[in-house]
Amino acid sequence: MADELGQASPLQRVRLVDQVTDRLRSMIVSGELLPGHPLLQIQLSERLGVSRTPLREAFRILERDGLVRVSNGNQTVEVTEMTPTEITEIYQIREALDGLAARLLASAGMTAEVEKSLSQSMTKMDKILARKRLDVAAFQPAHIDFHVGIMLANPNRRLQEMAHIVRLSSQMFLPRYLNRTHGGAARADDEKYLRSLFDVAADDHKVIFETIMSGDADKAEKIAKRHIRRSIETIARTTHLDA
């Protein structure tokens, strides 16, 4: 009996931490919690209906992903704020990383497990884009899973270790853009623009996937790099609108 209880408690605790992490990530990505916004443990624990223990663990996960900055022994936590220049610099690195990952995976060949995982990510994105109202927070995890999946599936272990750069850049760009659109409350024209970006991205994902599957390493690298360059161009347009 004691052993059964000892096994059940950690599982419940892990699920709670995951729930808190997902909720905070959604609030950050959607713009509900803005860059530079301090995260007060007392207020958040009351708002989410949880104790501070899973909240602190969630902060550590989000800090690893680059979404929050923690200092003073968890006493000070705030949503990470990055300038357009910093985000652009990360995407410039990503252009090389994503291109190389696509090239290596195309050369090595995609396993059935990876094929299934990437296909599921694309299907999730398609279903979200088919909704009447664009749900950025729901789109992001599937989008990130697709790109991180390619990074982790390539045979170069050193390159796999750089997957956090892919995750960080993807998670930091949209909060920055949504912050420009009235603190996260996107107007109809903003949402139309975002949807057009996501539609192009979804088409790119399919081409990247199909090219990797075909084994054409040169083309896979070229298409993957082009996809990231489009993001860099979007950041530049957003910066112009901020000026």
C-alpha cells in the first residue's frame, strides 16, 4: 500500500507541474503576460490555484526554454524581453542550423517514428489554422515540435544539443509581435496578417517534410533556410512598424 502511494504521488506532481508550465507558456506566447512583466509567485499561485512548489518548478522549465529570467534564488522572475536585433541574430543562427539539420536528415533517411511525429505536428497545425479564430498559443507548440523534431532526428549529436535555440527563437518572436499589436489583443487586420504568415509557414513545412523524405539533401537545406529567412524578413517588417 505504501509503495503504491509512493508511486502515485510523484506522477500526480509531474502532471501538475506540466499543467502549470503549459498554462504559463500559453499566457506568455499569447501576450497575456508581456515581455518584462514580473511574475509574482503569490499572485500566480492564487490565480492558478496551486502551491508555490509546482510554480517554482515551472519557472525553471520556462527559464531553460528562454521564456523567463530568474534571479535572486527564484525571488525575481520576469518574462524575457528581447529586442528585434537579438531575435534576428538568433534567427540568423537558425538559418544555418535548420538548413544543416534538414540536409543531414535527408541524407540519413527518416525513420517511421520521426515521419509519424512530424506528420502529426503538421496535422495539428492544419487543424488549428482551419478554425474560424486564430489560436496562436495552440499553434505554437505544434510549430515548435515540427522544427525541434527535425533537429533532434538528424544524426549529428552536437547539432541535436542546439535544439534549444530553435525553441527559444520560435517562442520569443510571436510574443514580440503580439506585444506590438496592442498588448496581445490582435486587431482584425493583425490577425489576418498573422494567419497569412502561418499559412505560408504551413506550406513550407509540407515542402520541407516532403523534400527530406525524398532524400534530396541539397534541396532540403535550401528550402529549410528559405523558411527561416522569411521569418527574418517578418521581424524586419515588424521592427519597421514599431519605429
